[in-house]
Amino acid sequence: MGSLVHVIREVDGEMEHTIKEIRLSPTGLILMPVSTDPAFQEPLAVDASEYERITIRGIVIGSYQPF
């Protein structure tokens, strides 16, 4: 299991902020969504294309859940 990171993904001028798990695969680094929804479980390769920009903004060091 890898570290959780804050990711900013920019496509066509729109920005998406998400939390993903960073993993090392045989092809390089990948970002795995942390979701139980099957629609949001597709890994994201860190090697962005010319139409996409991926920035790892920080490492998640804690979380909050109300009682």
C-alpha cells in the first residue's frame, strides 16, 4: 500500500482535486483512486500527456471523521 496524496489534475482548463494512493507499477508510478464506487476505480498514470497536467500537491498525514 502506498502513501495517500493530494492530486490536482488539469484538463482543458478545468481542475480536479482528489486524494489518491500513489503506487509503483512495472510501467512507472500510478495514482489509484480511494473509492468503493466501481465507476471511480480506474488508475491514473503519472506521465501526463500534452492535454493533461498532473501535480502531486502534498501527502495526506491524517483524516477526520465525526463521531
